[in-house]
Amino acid sequence: MPLATSPEERWMSLALREAQAALDEGEEPVGAVIIEPVSGHVLGRAHHQTTALNDPTAHAVMIALTQLAASMEETGLVTDAKAGDLELVLVTTQEPCLMCAGALLLHENIGRLVYGAPEARLGACGSQENILSNYGPTRSLLVHGGIMESACLDLLKRHRSANRAREN
């Protein structure tokens, strides 16, 4: 794994660990973490579990958002969130699909999305669609793609290669 130097790269390294866990479990290697950028605290972390849970909606982003809700309640961040003082960063190894991007729009405390690899088929944050920038004046989400893209793509390629080998 490449040496991380910027905060985004350090955060992506955490998401890559989640993606590696997914790959080790035979899942599509996508990982996500939710960071409170001032403190660096991780408030949610997950990887794809669609096969393990037999649930096509068990994407890393969706699971991390569920963990975030529980974490905010446990840590008392709900008060800060209601006051509008909390802006979080979601970091994921692959560009979110339409479902995941829609969920990000619903969570007002996510102010920024950082992703690694584009998703050429289903990407909803720039590759195929861009719902995060077209949402309107009441909600904005900063998007920064291509962070540690080659490391993210490498895991996805390894997954595809393993799948082809199993099929043969």
C-alpha cells in the first residue's frame, strides 16, 4: 500500500483496509470510512457485504452510514449535529452508486465525499451521473475523486481476476 501523506490519503488508507477485508471475504472490494476531520475520529467503517448478508443494498457506504447514526448517538455528537456544527467526510474506495449517493444527500452532516476509483457503470458522483452537484442550492456536497486511485483499482482488478479464475 502506498505511503499516505495528506489527510485524504490517510483516510483512504483506512478505507482500503476495509476493502481488503471485503476481498478476503470474497466480496467486491469496496471500503468506506466516515471521519470527523478536526479530530480524525472514525465514526463509521464498513466494507461491502452483499454476498455475506444476501442483500444487494449492503454496500460499504450504506453500512458506514448506519454505523454513523449509532456512533453519533453513543458519543453525544447528535447535539452538535443538530446545532449544525458537525461536518463529516465520507471516504470510499469506489465512487458511490445512485443508492449510496442518494443516502449521502439525506445525511446533512456529510459535507464532503472523497473517493478513489471511478465507477464506470453505476457511478453517480461524476462518472455516469452527478446527483451530488445537481441537487440544488439547499444542499451541497464537496466531491474529490481519484485519491489513491491506482491502489483502489488494483483491489477491484484482483477481485475480477479471482472471479474469472473461479468461473474457469
